[in-house]
Amino acid sequence: MSSLPKRYTVTAALPYANGPVHIGHLAGVYLPADIYVRYLRSAGRDVKFICGSDEHGVPITIRAQKEGVTPQQVVDKYHALIRDSFKEFNVSFDVYSRTSSATHAEVSSGFFTKLNNEGKFIEQTTQQYFDEKAQQFLADRYIVGTCPNCGNENAYGDQCERCGTSLSPTELINPRSMLSGAQPILRDTKHWFLPLDQYEPWLREWIVEGHKNDWKTNVYGQCKSWIDQGLHPRAVTRDLDWGVPVPVPGAEGKVLYVWFDAPIGYISATKEAFPDEWETYWKDKDSKLVHFIGKDNIVFHCIIFPVMLKAHGDYVLPDNVPANEFLNLEGDKISTSRNWAVWLHEYLADFPGQADVLRYVLCANAPETKDNDFTWKDFQARNNNELVATLGNFVNRAAVLTHKFFEGKVPELGELTAIDEDAFAQLADFPAKIGELIENYRFRDALAEVLNLARLGNKYLAETQPWHLIKTDAARTGTVLHVALQIAAALAPLLEPFLPESARKLADMLNAELGNWASAGRRDALTSGHQLREAALLFAKIEDAVVDTQVQKLLDTKKENQLANTPVTSAKSDVSFDDFGQMDLRIGTIVAAEKVAKTKKLLKLTVDVGLEQRTIVSGIAEYFIPEALIGQQVQVLLNLAPREIKGIQSQGMLLMAENADGTLALMQPSAPVRNGSGVA
């Protein structure tokens, strides 16, 4: 125990305040970080859990421009949404801050100034695209053009989202500005660069040699690959008006690059929350720094940020960066732009009081060593077969039988048999076994062991059968239930890092304190005669209809994406203006509507076109309810030659818009107009 760090600083990657948090973020970063921190606290360790919203960068300015609001309004909206969602999901941050705070501006500016004053940066003049119409340098995401790899005409200046190729703006064919649509020109601009290449020998010693055996293979492998390929200076400033201003005279219009200022947000958040002790957690050599991130952030947290800390000289370096792989959704990659995600705030609204179910499923299926897949059917199966039928069933049986046979009081412990001693011996091993797995960032295996403890309880009850034993031996039945209740009592603290709400419910049912890690596994956690509270179900079965609704929501999203990506049909041959002028297009109001007998597609409509009321037969019955059409204004082609359809004389045609999937929409004026008005 003497070799343990005095304190821990645990960070979770700052979520980008450009949208809500989805289950991929939870499984990869925030849930494992929370499990680790909750375990450390239960084990009596001194720990600070730090996070906050990453609120700078080009995507936020692009969203603000599209929505017609300020960048500050964008980040205020999503900061609140993300913060509240995390709280409801029981992520136990000591502080959840934001990089738009005054404290962060002060800390990140001071960090830059120290490195700049000590000559740790190099200044370089490079060429960057400039929009002459907008009079602004363009960040990579403000430039679109044709991808040289796949021909996508709307590839961004940093990546083509169709083929996934990483790009630089100068590689685009026919680049254009997203601000004005004009073709940008290259113009000289000065920036400050962090010379990563100068730190290559140190990184090789620190990572390649020093962390070969204790970092996860996916993390170590990616870092080694980057170092082996050779590192290059990386800009730490950007031409932009949203961010922390570069604190150097003559640097007007430049801000700290978001990748540089965002990790400093961990430090500024700690200082903001703990102004008198923050340095102890960041500068004391007895502090252990652990970053929880997704695999897309490995380079930033394992190479770039450590170089920044090394260059500064005052800070501890990360001891471990247990990055996870990606979580897919129903066999497809999660995509925020395609809305292919399960959003945390929507889950919490659809499944009130069931945060622990999602925590369980995401941990049990965590992408710790490879990409994994989340499906709603697996979510349902794990809840019903594992949480309800295994964990909940054991706890409920132990409590219900105690109430039934012993008035809800923990029975006396009588003479122990071999099966009792074996159960107690196995119970004693679980805390150390689970704790070691958590300390080694194997959260999925640790959770499986918690469930194995519940299985031990179920197996013990199945073998001793107290519901039959009570008929012949009440004392022995009491001993059996005493042992079972000690197993249930151990489950509460061991379960708490993973399912905190359920652990509290269990402790409340046992009328006991939740307990800490040291108290778990004891055979005397509950004393004889201790009164239990009323038994209650920890988990509820999830029915097919519930998950079918969620699956349908995703199917609807997939359909919308397919429609959005369906090419628009090519234009028809030109017609003369005189030909077009011969069409008499008017506005009319539907005054009556009914289905045409013995048909599926036809409606008989009576339309007031100002001059008169006309009967029009239209093949729209599959898409509209007749009663809902009454009173709707529509566009009508009046001078279409009359035609008999199913014995009805049709005197015109309604104009409709047709989606790629064949669904129809009415062509209507944006405001009510007089019937008979012409369509110009």
C-alpha cells in the first residue's frame, strides 16, 4: 500500500460543445472514467475528477453561422445540455467547467506566454487560404472543394467525409470559401509552432521504452507508429475570431488553436474549482494523472499534451491514458452528422429512472480492446437476462424470504456447513479480484465479476433451497438466509462504481450504509436481528414494444439519410415560354374529399377555384386522409383537358411534390390567398 500515489487527478476528454453526448462517448470515455473514480473513492484514495466543455474551434463558428446565432449562444446551449445529461447519468465529476471561462483564458494564456518567453515555440510564416470577399483567413473547415481521391465535390479542407481521406486545403480541386462561395487565394500569415520533432528522443524514451508494458496495446501502438514516422512542428495558433486570443503584441485576429487550449482546460477547471490546492494535483510528483479518452484523441493526450507539459516544466506527466476503441450502433458507425446515434438526453427522457441499465449494457459491451456494437435487442436481453433474472432475482429472493420467514430480520447464524464456508470463502475473494481489474482498466471484466457474485448467491440459494428447508429446519433456514444476506450486502459497495443508483437502492432495502471497498466481502456486514426494509425490485423487465420503438426511430433516421442522399433527377427538355404560358395555374381550396369506391389510390375532390367548384380525381389516397384535406389550399392546373376516371369526370390536376421514396406533399401558398388567384 505504501507504493500507492498520494493523490489522483483523473480527467475525461472534454466533450465538444457542438452537440449532445451519445452512447459512443459514454462507452469510450465517461463511463469507464466514472467507474474508476468511484472505485478510488470507495477505496479511500484522494482523487479529483475533472472535465468540462470544449467550446472553441471552427465547427462551432460554422454551426453558429448556419443557425444565425453567436458562437457563445451555441456553446451555452450545449454546455447546459451536456452538463445536465451527465448529472442525470450519475457521472460524478468534482468539477465540470468550460473553456470559455475567464479562468481558462487566464491559465491558457499564461501557459502560452511562459513557453513563448522561454523560446519553446518557433515562429513560421506559411501560406493559408484567404477569402478576399469576406476579408478573412479560412480555417480548413471553411474550405470545400473536389476531393482528389474520390471526386466528392463537397469535401472539406481537412477531410473528405465520403471516402474518409485526410486532406490539406491545397489538395482540393477547385476550392471555394464557405463564407462567400468565392475561390480563395493563398496569402502569407505568421503562426507559432510547437516543435514536436525536438522532443522526439524524449518521447521515444518516455513512451516507447517507459510505457511499453503498462499502456494498452492500442494506445502504445498508435504512439509508437507516430514517433517512428517522424514528428513535425505543429501550429498552436490560428487565424480566427472565436477562441482565446494569442497574448502577443501584433497577433490581433489570432487565437490559440483549439487542440492547444482544450487540454489546458483540465488544469484551468481544477484551478477554478480548487483555487487553494489545484497545484498539488497537477505539480506534485506524488500525484498520478490519468486521462480517459477515445482512440481518436490518443495522439493529442499521449504525444502533444505531454510535450506541452514537458516544455512548461512544472507539471506531472500522464501516468496512463487508457483509451478505448469505438462503439458502433446496430452494425453501423455512429455519426453525429447523419443523426445515427443514441443521444444520452433522449435516452434519459425515454427511459426515466433507468440510467443504470444503460451504464450496465455499455460497460458489459465496452470497446476496450476492439470496436464493439450496441443493439437495442442486446440492450433488452442484457437487462432481462442479467440485471433482472440474475442480479435482481438474487437480491429479491434473499430479502423476500427473510420477510416471509423471519419478519424481515437478519436470522441468527448457526452452525456452518461446507457449502456455507465455501460461499463465505468465495465472497471474501471478490473485492480484491474486482479492485485489481479496475486498477488495470479492465472494467468489463470487473463488472462480469460483480455479476458472478450475484450468480454465487443464486447458486447458493438453489443448492440450499430455503423455501423447502423451512418446513423441516427453521434454524438451518435462518443460517442459509444469513449467508445469502451477507452476499447481498457485499454487492452494494462492489456494485456502486458501476450502477450507483441500484447500489443505493440495495443498501436502502437492507437498511444499511452503502459501505466502502474495505467493508465488502465481510461475513458480518449485517448483524443478526438487523431489520430490513421492505423488499423491492431493483430492475424491471423491458418489453419488446419498448425496444421496437427505439429500433423504428433508427430505421426512420436511416430512411431520412437515404432520401437526403438520393440524387435529384435530371431536368427535362426545355419548353418555350409560350408553351409554359398556356398553362392556367390557379389557387383553389378543397371543400370536399372522399375515397373513390373499389380503388386504393384515388380520391374524389371538390375544389373551389374561384370561378366555380370543380371535381378533380387525384391518385393521392395512400398519402392523405380525406377529412384532413378539407380546407387546404392547393395549386391546380385548370386547363387540363377533362378526363373520365372510374366513371367520374375529372376537371383539372392538383400539383404535388414527390419525395424520392414516392411520398407526396401539397404545393401550397405560404399565406392564404383568394381562390382563383393565378400562380405566376
